[in-house]
Amino acid sequence: MRAQDGEADDPAVRYVYHVVLAVPLALTVLAWSVWGVDDTFRRLVSPAIVLVHGALLVALGRGPRAVRAVAPWIVTSLALIVLARLAVWELSPSSRPDSVGLLVATVGLLGVAAALAFLVFGTRRGIQVNLVGYALFALGAAWSASWGMLAETRATGAVVVVAAGHAMLIGVVWVLARNVEKLAAARAHAQLLELQATTDPLTRIANRRRLDDELGRGMAQARRHGQPLSAILVDLDHFKTVNDTFGHDVGDAVLIATVAQLHQVVRSGDLLGRWGGEEFMLLAPQTGHAEACTLAERCRASIAATPVTAGVPGVTASLGVATLEPDEDARALLRRADLALYTAKREGRDRVVGIAGLGEAVSPAEV
């Protein structure tokens, strides 16, 4: 729940910061226009409010880093406004308010700073800032009740009520902030587990589980909207020889380099995943058979251009392409893609073969 942890990009957080800065600025300008600058506070402190809050508002528009830098100063500014107002009243008896309402409203601004502290500093540091601030406020109120403004205006009771309200507010916001942080931590943990469960740990692309899930969703969407869906199987040629000759560490490096090459040609809407071992799958939604074969050929050429890894002479791949047919299930689609891949291997490797439809002869793709 901290701006430092990424909340600075949240429009709601930015809105809160803008409001908290703009309201005192607008009230200061309004006070100038209505009452002038005959008051010590308006003559000495109000210009600082206009300059500081204006500068902070401008800084908020400079991106997340600026927001993170500005956020602590917003809390500090609110606290200093209240402190300056109370200090002027304490030191200048002639400027003290005639009614308790203005005093209560001024002290009430500390409640805004208290709540904002949790947003800016997080739960742990926010409660620390609030406890220190509350202790200082209590000491100042006790002194004023004995010898200063509160003793003169007899507004001690009202300030005690406001202080009690602040204490309850701090407690409630602290509990809410803790719960929000727990929910955020639980969500982040769940997302991490989901990522681990659907990502191949070596190549950092989708694993077979995610490919199965996305294939099911893609088939449902393709049928719902009458769109094509193609599956491309990619199998590295003679990969067992690489492992046997150079070792599994080099084999892993070849797999990682292959994925890097494939990422150069895979489109943003496609899903690349590791199907198993040295075999990969590329799901291409909204892609007809001819277009899928062209995409597969680009993948083949990119893999063939893979830089030499640890002395491996060269890497090639065989690819099989199949496009979803009406009333075809996932098993049948993958069977055709696998048959196309087997044909590419049988016909000499380092090539693309596609099966255009059910019952049609297997032939090299015309790419």
C-alpha cells in the first residue's frame, strides 16, 4: 500500500494527491481574496503554501518517480500547515479564533495527514510516523491547555474530542492498511505460483500445461467467432547428438538460444511454449494454414541462423503445421501437427511441412 511499491502509477492515488494539494491551495487563495493579508498566518505562511503546493502539483505530472519523491512532502506539508497555524495562534493572542469551530477544523487537517501517511509510507512506517506525530500533538495540546491558547479559549474539551477521533482514525486506517497489504501479498504469491505452474523453468516460456489450457481456450474462441487457429510444432534436429557430444549444459544453452531466435519472429498474439524436451509449440490464433506455414518458415530460418553455442556446429529444426478444422478436437489437431512434423523429419529435416486438412495427403508446405 505504498507509493514507493508501484502505487504511484495508480490514477486513484494520483487523484488523492492532487486533491490534498489543491484544496489548501484554493482555500489559501480564497482567504487572501476575502480577508486580505492582515493576519500573521496569511502574511507569512500563505505565500509558502502557494509556492510549495503549486510546485508539488507540477511535479506530480512528471511521472511515477516524481510522484514517489513528492508523496512524503505532501504529508509533511499538511502537518506543517497545521503546526504553523497553531504556532501563530499561540504566539499572537490577537489572532486567535473567536470560535472553537475554526480551531477544530484546523486540527482536523491532521486526520487527513494521518490517513495519507499510511498510503505514502506503508503500514509499518506509517504507524510509526503517526505515533510520533500524535505524541508531539498531545504534548503541544497539554502545554497549550495549561498556559497557552487552549487555557484562554477554554477549547480543551473540543480538542480532546478531536484527538480521540484522530486516535480512532489512526487505528481504523492501520487495520485497513494491514488488511490491504495482506491481500496484496496473497495476490502476489498466487500470481507467482501461477507463473511457476505455467512457465518452463529453463526457457522462461509457457510450459505444456499452459499450452494445453490456451489451446482449449483458443479453439473455443475460434469456433465462437469463426476464426482460424493453427498449431506449429518445432523440433530441433539431432538434439540428442548435441547432448551426447557436448553435454546437457550445452544442450540447455542451445534451447535458450533457440527460444531467443524464435522470439524475433513470433507475433504478439501468438503463444510460444515448450512442448517437451527439444520440442516447442507455437499457437497462432486468427491464422490460416498458408499464413501459418509462412510463419513456420520464418521460424525455421531464424533457428538456422542461431549463433554458434559452445562449439555446436549449427542448429536446425523441423516444423509441422496444422490448422483447426470444423468439429475437430484438440487431440486430432495435434495429431496432424505431429504427423506433419514426422514427415518433415522423414524428408530430410530442416524444413516445414503442413497438413492443410483432414484426410488430405501430407506434403511439404509451399512457403
